Amino acid sequence: MFFRNVVCLLIGLIVGVRLTDFWDYVKLQQLSNNLRENYTNTTHSLGLRLRLTQEDTLADYLFNNTRVLCWIMTMPENHLKRAVHIRNTWGKRCNKLLFMSTKADSFLDTVPLDVPEGRDYLWHKTRAAFKYVYEHHGDEADWFLKADDDSYFIMENLRSFLYQYSADAPVYFGCKFHPFVKQGYMSGGAGYVLSRAALRRFAEVSASNTSAACTQNQLSEDKEMGICLQNAGVVAGDARDAEGAERFHPLAPIHLIPVDTSEWYPLYLFYKRDKNLQCCSRSAISFHYIKPKEFYVLDYLLYELRPFGVANVADTLPGKANMTSLLERWKHEVSDNIFKDED
Ligand SMILES: *[C@@H]1O[C@H](CO)[C@@H](O)[C@H](O)[C@H]1NC(C)=O
Ligand SMILES: *[C@@H]1O[C@H](CO)[C@@H](O)[C@H](O)[C@H]1NC(C)=O
Ligand SMILES: *[C@@H]1O[C@H](CO)[C@@H](O)[C@H](O)[C@H]1NC(C)=O
Ligand SMILES: *[C@@H]1O[C@H](CO)[C@@H](O)[C@H](O)[C@H]1NC(C)=O
Ligand SMILES: *[C@@H]1O[C@H](CO)[C@@H](O)[C@H](O)[C@H]1NC(C)=O
């Protein structure tokens, strides 16, 4: 009797332990499947397993897998008024953070570019900044983001969006506007992100004095950039979500919710906006015209506040895209917006 009990107990223990192992194994499998990637690649699968047992998140995984260098367009009078608050909030989620200005600042650690300060020279500044990034940090990231010092970025959403695209394809993403540039251009205020290949093409084309591809046309910085990138063979991508809602916004949430109060925004959009659609994607990436204090408010709302009992966001990454066919499609897309007065 005693012997039988001991044997049963032992069998029970063994089966229990095996079942636990099996259960862990199933959970791990599910998580790996969620990544929808081919993990026959040993370094990747090893890394994934290590991280998951340490209870790290997919966002941690993406941090290393989809590296983003952020550079912030700022100027001396904004170093302490705005830029430093980006460093304290969303900027710390960039793989590398640079502040492009015209003066050195030991506290903010700026890059003092050799261009005149002022609105008229923004295009020169952008050009010089990307050139600097390419020459000094070109191999430190897969994607290169330009943001204003009053923009707020949700880096996790940017990474999960970019994850599906190859950084070796010459492409850039942002809020696509349509007048002035055939393939469209990205709104400067909403910020835009260049792939590694796009950065290289931009640097090569804009550095050459003989090419007329990237000259000064007396247009605003973002249009000049759009023309230059188009001439450099960089394709303007589509960053909208599956429902067609924009992810990059040249306005603040307060301008767009509950209704869009701007006259100009819908007119500039490359893709006509469905009136029934909510203004902003659930996987939004950027907002503009954010006041310094609001950086902290947004950080709190997004990263700390949690309504009790509400399910978390999906942890499924998109599958990898076929860049060849996508680039072809985007390159030849025509805006479905009608712009009345091309002044
Ligand atoms: C993983 O990739 C290899 C090589 O590209 C391929 O042969 C294999 O079929 C893939 N496996 C799965 C499950 O997709
Ligand atoms: C593993 O992945 C890396 C990065 O994606 C790739 O360069 C390499 O060719 C892969 N190795 C194999 C054996 O598939
Ligand atoms: C990311 O990479 C760094 C440097 O290689 C490493 O120290 C860190 O543990 C990695 N983080 C994750 C979550 O993989
Ligand atoms: C372009 O011109 C500037 C001066 O006008 C010169 O310093 C620079 O070396 C030139 N760059 C190339 C690539 O020719
Ligand atoms: C990608 O798309 C192109 C053009 O549509 C096609 O020729 C190619 O076979 C596709 N590649 C893959 C890996 O599916």
C-alpha cells in the first residue's frame, strides 16, 4: 500500500513537472509565432528565448531589431525651453538622440551646424543635419528620424510599423502631402523617417555640387526635401494603418479631436481622408505643436496610466513586406486629393 502510494506520487510529480515544461514550451511557441519571423536563424532564436525568459517585451526586442536614430531640429533659444524636455521624455526611447542647432551647448549636447539661423535657412539646416548624421552615425541605426522640437513621437509604434520594411530599400515615411511634388512629400511638422538606403542616396545626391537634384527652390524645408528625395530615387511610402487612418500627424491631438479644426490639413493630405474614419490611428506615431509640459503629460497618459481591467495592445508584429512591389506601387501612386490653388 505504502509502496503504491509512493510510486503514484512519483509518477504524479514527474508528469506535473513535464506538464509545466510543456506548458512553458507552448507559451513560448505562441510568442515566437507572434513574431511571424523565421527563427531558424540561430542568433535570433537564441536572443528571443533569452529575452522572453527575462520577461522582456516585444518592444524591448524591437529596440535592438529596428534601430532608430532621432535628430531634433532646434535652435539656441529653444535648447532649454523645448529640446531638453524631449530628452527627458520620448527622446530617451530613441536608439540615438541628436540635437541639431547652430550653437554648441554643453548641457543639451547639441551639434552646432555651420548654417545661418532662421526660417529661411531651415532647408540648409536639414541638409547639413542629414549630412552630419550620415557621416558620423550612418552605421548606428537602420532608420533616421527628423523631428521638430515641438513634436512628440511614440517610438514603439514607429518601430513596430517600420519592422515590416527593409531599411535597405530607398524609402521614407511620414504624413504624405500632395501638392508640389509628384510622388508626394512628407510634412515637416509631423516628422519623417528615412531608411538607411534613403539616407545614403540623400547624402550622395545632395553632396554633389554638379547635380541639380537638390537645389534651393525657395520652397519650405519639407517640400525641398521631398523634391530632393524624389530626384535621388527615394520613394515616398504610405504610413497609414489598415483602416486608412494617418499615423503621422502635423497637428496636436487637441486640434484633431473630437473634430479637425484646421482648414488646410485635409486639403494637403495625399490620400483623401474618409470622413467616417476617426482622425488618428490607434497605432499613431507622431503629433506636432506639443507644448513642453505636454510631453510629460503624454508620457504619463501613454506609459503609466492604465484603465483597470482593460486589455493591453496586441503583441503581434506585422509580417515582412515585399519591398520590390511596394516601392513600385508607391512610386506610381497618384494623389486622390484635389488641391484647388497651387500657389
Ligand atoms: C526559413 O528560412 C529558410 C531559408 O530562408 C527556409 O528554407 C525555410 O523554409 C523557412 N522556414 C519557415 C518555417 O518559414
Ligand atoms: C541570419 O539573420 C541575419 C540578419 O537578418 C542574416 O544576415 C543572416 O544571413 C541570417 N543567417 C542565416 C543562416 O539565415
Ligand atoms: C540590446 O542590445 C544591447 C547591446 O548589444 C544589449 O546590451 C541589450 O541587452 C539588448 N537588449 C535586448 C532587449 O535585447
Ligand atoms: C562643393 O562646393 C563647395 C564650395 O562651393 C566645396 O567646398 C565642396 O568641396 C564641393 N563639393 C563637391 C562634392 O564637389
Ligand atoms: C516581390 O514582388 C515582385 C514584384 O511584384 C515579385 O516579382 C517577387 O517575386 C516578389 N518577391 C517575393 C519574395 O515574393
